[in-house]
Amino acid sequence: MSGPDDAVTPQAIAACEQIIRPYIRRIPIIATDRSEFGLPAGALTLKLELLQHSGAFKARGAFANLLTREVPKAGVVAASGGNHGAAVAYAAMRLNMPAKIFVPSVSSPAKIARIREYGADLTVGGDFYADALAASEIWRQQTGAIAVHAFDQNETIMGQGTIGLELDEQAPDIDTVLVSVGGGGLIAGVAAWYAGRIKVIGVEPIASPTLTRALEAGHPVDAETGGLAADSLAPRRVGERVFPIAQKYAPRTVLVTDDAIAEAQKTLWRALRIVAEPGGAAAFSAILSGAYRPAAGERVAVVISGGNTAAVNFDTR
């Protein structure tokens, strides 16, 4: 497969969007103002990707894989913290393909339930995403199923990049977009779409700074993992295909605390009645906590994804 710089282009993302469009939702935005959240006034656009099929943006990459690659009778296999597994399970169900999903023990009950709801064969084991990935590789070798990587695969990155295409059409005047980072498929796709036309900034938990450590080192390295959003934002390292795109088009990250993420979840619920999981609220927490401070007049967008969490237990005052 071609390298990321010559394969994941705006043209390739636009072509991918045409292929997956019948199977994905065009997700709305909310145009608001930062003053609504007690911050200095300024345009704020929220892209509500938690409304996507399977509850997260991951459905885009899943369909991109299953619709553009030859899938054998053994079907597909995926390792996931939860959202990617749910997306692959959903896409396989829609396309009538067998799916085997591996998730670690940190995966939330809500995500595990959703994968089972879609009829995939699910194995829960190991403590971290890397453990699930190793188990999925053994399964691939034994069965001949094709692997659908959660982030480090051109098809996955191009599928996630269709969020950038949609956002560009819906909010063409934004200056900056904030994106939560786990393995980096989302930020790589969005950054590849914009290709330097706007700022694309990664937001990571302090407990799981995968892209931050890679940018510091100049290449992907193992980083610490853990924290409130560990089931979606805590692989051991950012993707090899992801990294050159992020390094070229999204070379800045900000780090947020677990407390900031939890507060962002509560604020999204109180102000907008949006129920986001920790990973889905991380990018918004950068604005709310001041980890990212927009300049006067800077028009900021934030991707909110996903929504696979337990029943709401937030303070409703």
C-alpha cells in the first residue's frame, strides 16, 4: 500500500466519501459562542460526530475498509478500545459479513453491549488495546480474515477524513479545529483534508500523550497509558502511517487533565443536553479548561465524538 503522504490526499478523501456516503450519516453542527460557557466571546462550532452510526466517527473508517477492500469468507477482524469495534461490527452487520472483535478489559460496558448488539463475535481480554491488537493478529493468521486497523491504515484514515470534508462544507470560515487523539486516525484524516489551510490541533489526556510524545521524539514512541478516557484515547503509541501526516499538518497538541474532561462532559450535558463519553469530550475540555486559548476573533471548531457511555449521571443543575 502506498505511503500516507501520497495516498491520503484531499482527492482520495473526497473519492472515499462518495463510496461510503450511502452508509453514513451527514452529521450536523451546532454554531454557538464561547461566551455561553463563561469564556471570552468568539465563534465556536461543535461537530456532533457522536450522532454517527455506532455512536462515534469510527463508522466512517469501518465502511471505508469494508467497501474498498476484498473481504474473504472469513470476514473481518478488529482490535479496539470499544468504539472501533462497535463500528466494524455495525458495518459488517449492514454488509452481511462475519466480524470478530477483540477488546481489552478497560472497554466500557456500554461499548461491549453495543458490539454484541450488532452480532459480532466478541472476545474481551487483556488490560490494554495493545493486548487486544496482539490477539486479533493471531486470529487473522489462523483464519485468513482481513484486519481493519483502528487508526493506522490508509482506508481508515481516509474514512475519518470525511469529517473534515463535511465540516469544511458546513463551516467554511473556521480558523482552527480541535480533535481528540488516541492512535491518531481522526486527526490524520482531518489534517490531510485541510492540508495546512487551517490549524488542526490534537487534544490528548495527560495520562495518554501518544502524539505529544511522538512529536517530541520525531517518530512514534511508546507513551504512558491510562486515565479517564483510556478505553478510547490510550493506545501505547500513535500510528506509523498517522504520524507523518500529523507531523506535517497538525504539529501541535495540548494536554488535558481527567478533571477537565469530566467537567467538559458535565458542561455539554448541562448546556446542550449532549451526552459524550470521556474521549468524546476531551477536545471540548481544551477550550473549557483553557488548555487551548483562542486568539481574539479566532473561529474554532471542536469534534465531539463519541457517545458510547452509561446512562447519564451528571449534575443537572
